[in-house]
Amino acid sequence: MRGGMMKGLVTGALLGGAAATIYGVMNWQNQRKLNRLAAQGGHWVANKTDELFGKK
């Protein structure tokens, strides 16, 4: 009984750690994508502002 319980705890910890790692990596990639999109939008707005005021 005790050996099976320990085995279950170790297996659960490993699976939980793997799931948390995968979630963290996915979250990090989504954050990078959102930051890149925000930066592109910022460049677009800056370019349009320059065009409006004749700086280009």
C-alpha cells in the first residue's frame, strides 16, 4: 500500500510538472506573439502620423 501510494505521488508530481511546463511555454509563446503584434501596430500608427504631418 505504501509503495503504491508513493509511486502515485511521484507520478502525479511528474505529470503535474510536465503540464505546468507545457502551459508555461504556450503562454510565453502567446505573449511573444501579442507583443509582436502590438509593436507592429505601434509602428503602423507612428508611420501614419508621420505621413499626416509630412515627415516622410
